[in-house]
Amino acid sequence: MKVRKEMLLARNWLVAGVIICLMAISANAADQPPKIDPRADELLKRFSDYLADAKFFSVTAEIWQDTTLPSGQQVQAGRSVDIQLRRPNRLHTEVKSTRHSRGLWYDGKNFTLLDRAQNLYGTTRAPGSLDETLDFATDHLGMVLPLEDLLVSNPYKEATKKVTAGTYIGPVKVLGVPCQHLAFTQSDIDWQIWIEDGPMPVPRKLVITYKDEAGTPQFTAVLSKWDFATKLPDFVFHFEPPDGASKIPVQDVQSGLHKEKKP
């Protein structure tokens, strides 16, 4: 009986030891930084600092996103996005496609969404900073602003917080512009970015592959018309309702836009 008790005690200590070892391994893995190539890390930080230091800028993006029709066929849906930003708390975007058109204004106090096709708009109070307003739009309105990871105050932190690996691919041209091509991995997505060579290290192309979705659909954005010289006065971010526009809760505007996007 005594031998049996000693054996059980030894087994319990062994199990406890294994659990402690596994916990230590897990903790060490969690503490380890992502494996990002130094060249890729350097270029990503350079572009991030450049955008973060800009007091204001404008940019245009052509976006293509894979979507699945009710028949099961996968097609690409396209839209254009014009962005005007002034730090720390001003944003105006226009999103247009062949069927839809919407505008968004953030003036530091109010967040307004306009469905131009339906001539409906909604306005709500918003937080005092752009970063907080981007989170507010996601958490309370169920919407992700186009290319919002480029708009935050620290793009590098936002881009790398879930990255497990990063690779420097090499030089390549995007629409004739010399760029550096980088690739990164996360648990649910792979993403690539092409950063312009030279004194203006801005993103020229972005591709996201959604690995956890059927068919691994992709999101592609080609960015052009970067402008860091043209000043953006207050009226750019001030919303004026179009003639005949009806005001409804901003959540209803977003809900309607979401429904319209379904093929």
C-alpha cells in the first residue's frame, strides 16, 4: 500500500512537472518577438514614421476585393477611395463604385456617413481623436474604414501587432514607380506591401489574403496621387447635407450600405 501511494505521488509530481514545463514553453513562445527580416522591419518603420509625421495628406486608392456570388462563383468587386486626412482629428473619405457612392466626414466632434445613392445621412458624436474614432466606427457602427491601418497615429504598431513573420522580397515597380516589396504573415491572413523608393516612402500597393475564409479571397489596393503639400482647411471636413437629403440614425445608414454590398 505504501509503495502504491509513493507511485501515485511520483506520478502526480511528474504530471505537475510536465504542466509547468508546457506553461514555461508557452510563455517563452509568447514573449518571443516576431521573426521579421531586418530590412523589411526597417522599411516598414520608415513608411510608418513618414505617414505618422505628416500633418495632413490626400491619397487615392483603387480597390479590388474577391467576393462570392450566390451561385458560388468568385468574382472581383472594384471601388475607388479618396482620402483626405489632417492630424490629429480630421478625416474625409469618398467611396465610389458603379452601383454605390458614400461619403464620410469626421470633424473632431461628429462622425457623419452619407449614402449618396439613397440621399440618406446620419450623424453621431465621436471621440476626440482619429484613432479613437476608427475604433468607435468598428465597435459601435460595425464598419471598417477603407485603409484605416494607414490612417492611425502609429501605422507600424498597428501593422505588426499580430505579425508572426516578415520577409523582404526585393525591388519591383508598381505602375512604373520603383518600390520595395515586403511580405508578412499572421495567423489568419498573409499581407504584402509595396513601399515607394526614394524620399517619399509611401505605400503604392497592398494585398491581403484571408487564409481562414473559403477560397482564400484577396483584397488589393493600388494607391496613387499622394499629396503632402496641399493644405486641407476645416471646410473639407465639414458636412453639408445635399439638397433633399433625409437624416436617419447613422447605424441605419451603415446597415443599408452593408446590405447593398451583397451581390
